[in-house]
Amino acid sequence: MEVFKVIKIKAGAKEAADDLVVEEVPFTLNIGDKELVTLLCMPADLEDLAAGFLFTSGLIRKIEDIKKIVINREQWVAYIELAVADTEMVFKRLYTSGCGRGTLFYSAADLINRVKNVSDFKIEAVKISSLMADFQKKSEIYLKTGGAHSAALADNKGILIFKEDIGRHNAIDKVIGQRLREGGSFENKIMVTSGRISSEVLLKTQKCRIPVVVSKSAPTNQAIRLAKDMGVTLAGFTRGNRLNIYSAEERID
């Protein structure tokens, strides 16, 4: 975070003040000697972001596919060595609705062959409300700057991993990247996000087979259709003791 001098106007009166602003950097991922993509992000948890992005974009199938990640924090570049690199994926980009210029790499099969998410996981609605309350309290950078999104991986006992970033998709990738690097499972877990749930969010979480996705914000129509097709429980507008369930409602009591 960085402090800037600003002029605040309140009730028509001007006042000089200090304002705390979230930090943004262009973070470039290089596979071998080739530039893959540049992500606009906060300069924290970059190894997790790189690993999560590679996984949710379909460029790796498991964390062991990454042989090495070296971060240059002066130039904000990640030098990544993969066990096997699919160079054709570089030409299959989907530019998304995420903050900045979101990018997914995909094959047509990823969009056509949507395997159903089969899980007997259940959670009470009151527990989801409690998780969201805890989630919002953890958003320190947002509370200080108003300029960050948050994401968390949780189970029915509480939050396991929490991340913040200027882009909601980056925050999700950071959560997934840390879980992969720790060797943890996504089975019977919940992805909690502060931002709207769009189709790319569903595609990212489906890579991990996460059965429940929850947001305090709204889903898009394509996200709802994808969630129904893939058997994912999608809940939005989770605020206070209220939430809307858009798909696979049987998992929420």
C-alpha cells in the first residue's frame, strides 16, 4: 500500500488528507524463454498466483508439473520451468471480464465436456452466513483502501486460506495456488469470493472440483448456466442472514 495526498470534499468543503492506496504491478509469467501472459495484480503471494493461474488455466494438471518458479521482484517477472509445456495453449486465449485484462487458456473440450461435480457435501445456510461474516472481517486491505477483492477456501468448520488482490480472479488463483503448493485437497470445500461470480470463476473452481461457490455479490447468467450444467452449488448475495441459491440447492440446508 502507498500513501497519496488527496483533496477530499465533504458538504462542499475541501480538505487536504492522506489516502492509503492499494499497490498494483504488472506481473509477467514466462514459460522457458517465452512470455505467456502479464497479470495486473498486488505484489504479494506471487508464487501462489503463478501456480494457481497455471492450474486453473489448464496449462498444468498437477502441481508436480511445475519444476521451478523463480520470481524477479525488481522486474516483476516469474521464470517458470514446466515438466511438460503445451505450447499450443498460448494461442487459445479467452479474455475475461475480470478486473484489468483477465485471461484464461483453454481447449474446446474444457468448455464442451463439462463433467458433473458429484459430491454429497452439505452445509447449513447459517454456517455460510457465519463464514461470510468472518471472511469480510479478514479483508484488511479492502477495509484500509477500498481497492481489493478477496477470496477464501473454507470447509464447514471455517476459513482455511484467505487472499486479497486487485482482481477477484487473481485472489482465487492465489487461494488455489497455495492449496496446491501445500498438497491439500479441494474435496468438500467452499470457495468464497467478494466479487461477482462470472463464468471464468466457475471454470477456475471447476478445475479443482470445488462443489460450492459463494459470493456476497451477484452471479452472471452464464455462471448460473455453467453451475447448473456442472452440478456446482452457486450462492450469491450472501449478506447477513440472507443468500440466493441458483443451482444444486440440495447441498445447502
